[in-house]
Amino acid sequence: MTPAGAPSADLDTSGPDQVFWLSNGRLTLGIVPALGGRLLSLQFGGRELLYRNAELIDHRLHRRDASLRPPVDVTMASWRNYGGDKTWPAPQGWSGPAQWPGPPDPVLDSGPYVPTLTLADDSVTLAMTSAPDRRSGLQITRTVRLRAGSVEYELRQRFEAVDRPVRWAIWDVLQLRAESSGDPRDGWYATVVDSPDSAIELLSGNGFPAHSIADGVMVVPFQEIVGKLGVPGASGRVATWLDGVAVTQRFSVVEGAEYPDRGSRAEIWLECPLPHPLAHLGGLDPPARIIESEVLGPLITLMPGESTSSNVVVGVTTEFVPATWATRPQRRS
């Protein structure tokens, strides 16, 4: 008999792709290695917390049209945004080989990852490894670990250079729903150092998200905007609060290191449906109200065979965590 709270793993092979369901009685995680090693479901108390494109993925995490795979066309108009959590190389861009021209991307973003499941008495772990990617020169491994009785899971991300020297930053992209419930606290929060460049405007679809910073906490309320902010002042904790539940992310910051996107350690991207696709963003046509809570590592140069890793701890709580965060961090020199 399995003790209450003990970790478990179930494998669903009834659809076009394998779906791994990891659970510990408090959190349930649904993962599809065949779709870029994506975590596509995070359930807490029977409630789904991640954004998932219901036109592409059903409630069992099966693709609705199994014949459709991600296109090789590099325009945003052709990207099949399944949702969930995935790992990309940063910086993103289309100006040359030092930038990652995705999504869409047929290998790292939506290609098949090879899974390895390990079940122990106190945890369940799913490691997933991509194919070697010619465009970026990388092979990515994503490892998700869920411990017994915990309301957190650990995400370890590993980049390995496969055939040439490369310079990339690890970029974790977590998509959540961004429809405000009417709670004035609904939005995205980050601890930041007290610095003039704590937040910067990075990318505008139809504008930049409005934000405020006070007492060492940056706040971005949900709003009808398509755009991105970078957070060079991020100090290791972000949270998305919606309708009484917070999804939190904890990560390490490397002081003095070079980060992509003008020094951004975290980023927030907001989407909402628009009357027309955004031609200046490659025809991007936002399907829903989405927030991307993004955590970045420093830029690292890797020689062939060398690797680098980063960890993000993702948690769920009904406590309004920004109220508990320490205020007024030391000013950064």
C-alpha cells in the first residue's frame, strides 16, 4: 500500500505522445517529453494553474491533431504555442548566430525529448533530453523532481555544447493564465534590488506593461497589453498571483555576471487577444490572456562537451507571498 503523500508516476500512452503524470497528493504535474520536454499541467487542489492552448491540447495533454508537428518556418505566425513550461536559449533574436531565432523551433522548443523516469521512496524524477540542435549548437536536458508531501517541484536545466563553441544563457519560460479574477492583487511580482535599472522596457507588441516598484518589490498587474519588461534588478524570487493562489519561482542570481537582454535576470511577457496579428513581430497572433514568467541565467561560453546548469524551484501557495518578502534590499553599486 502506498503511503499518503508518497510520490507516484503514471504513464499515459493512449494518445499520439507519451504523457507522464507525477503526483505526491498535493501537486500533480503533467509532462509531455515529445513536445519540447514541456510541463503542460500543474494542478493544486484540483485546480489547473498553467496556461495551455485548448485548441491544440486536450485535458489529457494529447495533441488534438496528431498529424500536425511544429513547422520549420521561423515566423511567429506559424508557432504552435502549446503553453506550459519550457527551456529556451537566450538571447532571442533574428540578427545572427549569436541569437536564437525561435520560437518556432523544431528541436528545442517542440521536438521530442528522450525521457528517463526514476521513482524513489521520497521523490519522483523525470529527466528529458533533446536531440542535438544544429542551429544553437546545444543539447538541452530538463529534469523535474517532485518530493513527497511537497508543494514545490525542482526544475534543473542543463545546456551542453555539442559540436562547436557557443555562448548562451539558460532561459526558463513558464506560461500561466492572466485573466484577472477581480482581486486587485492579481498580477506578477518580483523581488528587486534598489537600483534605477531594476526594470527596463524590452519589447512592444502594442505597448509596454505598466509596472511599479516599492519597498523592493516590482508589481505588474494583469492588463490588456502585448509586451515585455526585463528585470535586471531581479534578486531571486518571483510570483504570479491569481484568484487566491500564487505560483512562485526561486532561483539563484550570479552577481557580476553578464546576463542577456541588457542584463535581465528575469522577464515578464504579457499577451492578450488583438483584432489583428502583429506584423512587426512576425505575424504573432496572441491566442489568449497569457503571462510568461521568465527566469534567466547568465551568459556562459561552452566548448564542445562542456555544460552548464541552473535550478528553479517552483511552488504553489495560498499565502499572498509578496506581503512576506523582505523590504528595501541594499542598493546595488
